[in-house]
Amino acid sequence: MRIYYVMEARGRRCHVLSALGVDVRAWSRLDRRVREWRRRLEQRHGIPANEELRLSDPHCGCGCHTQPALFKGMQVVDQGLRVVEDFAVETGGVQVINVCLNMDDVSHHRRVALDRLFNRVNATADREGGYALLIFGQEPDDTVVRTYERLRSHNPVPVRAGACGDGWHTRNLPIDRVIVGPVFRSPDADCLLQAAGLVAHALLRREEPGTSEDADAFAVLDRALNRRASRNDPRGGGQKVNAKLGKKKT
């Protein structure tokens, strides 16, 4: 079984959902490691360990964010993602699933993003022969709950058909591997939600137009990414958005 910590980030053009999936057998070790990193941040930089790490808007024009502060922020993101990536390399006990949509191209983008996230998590749990629990870092949200309840009973999914697999038809595949229902919790009280938030913001900064290449902290992640979660984009939505925005694919 995996526990997925889900955080959301939204920019001017992109909407991101990131889910940090932790194998329950590795949960205590990852939680301890992330807590240790947060304590070091508090000791060295005075960043409280019991508060969500919030980044400034990369397109903010108010002049209130100095360059040194922004640079320190990206250093913090890079360090946090390295904690996740190193743990994935050492143990294989963590994986990240992302959804990233161009809001101009997708109507009802938040509902679509939730739909895709639930389906990707469910498909992953099905392949692993296990189950998943999702914890959202926010206040209780009717949209999240209604999406989950709908997909538990009615979830039309296109599947390949025909002798050569060259045709398509729709099957109802309820997300029966996602159990209990969405859980909601404040990121201030959960260091693993804070880590998931770093993933979401790093992907957002990577995909938003006008972001400098040296701000690509998301590139730290490799082994931690669940590359099978999305058939069309092994990085979880980023490459498709880049193509639409005219940025270079990586």
C-alpha cells in the first residue's frame, strides 16, 4: 500500500497536481529524513519546521522579492527534492505522480486534473497489486470528494481493442484501488505534504513561460518519478505542456 501526499500549484498558464507516493513499509524512514532536513533549515536559515514552504510567484512584478531571497528559495527547493530523489534511489520506497495542464487549453482544468490523478494512482496500485490512500494538503474540498465518488462508480476509460490493438473502445473501470476517500490535512502539520508541495512548485516553475532555465529544480527528480503513470508523458504532464507553450522539450 502507498500513501500519496497531494499538493496543488497554479500559475498564470499552468495547473499542477503532484502526488508523493510513499510505500507504507518505507514511511517511517522517509518521514524521519524529511523532518531532519526541515530541522536543519530551521537551524541554518530560520525557516520554521512547522510551516508550509511557500515560494514567491516567479512572475511577480511588485518588486518585493529580492534576487538573493529568490535564489535562496530555489536552493531550498533543490535540497528538498534531492532528499526525495536520494531516498528513491536508496530504497525504491517513494514515487511521484504529476498532472500538469495548460489552463487555456483545458476547460474545467481542475476537475480534469483530479480525474487524471485519481486514475493514474489507481492504475499504479492495480499494477502493484496494492491499494492507495490520498491525503490532500488543503481544506476539505467538495470538488475533490465529488470527483472521487463519481470515479468510484462511473469511470469511462478508453482501452485498446482489436486483434492488433489498433482500435479503441470505452470501459467502465472504477477506481477501486483508492480506498477510504480523500483525506484533508494542513501542510503546516505534515512534512511529507510540504515535500509534495516542493515537487508541485518545481514543476510549475519548469512549465510556466518566461521562467529561466536555471530555475529548473524539477530536473533533480529522476528515479523518484513514476514514468509509467502517464503513457504519453513519462515526466507526468510537463513535456506536453512545454510543447504547447513553445519551450524546448527535455
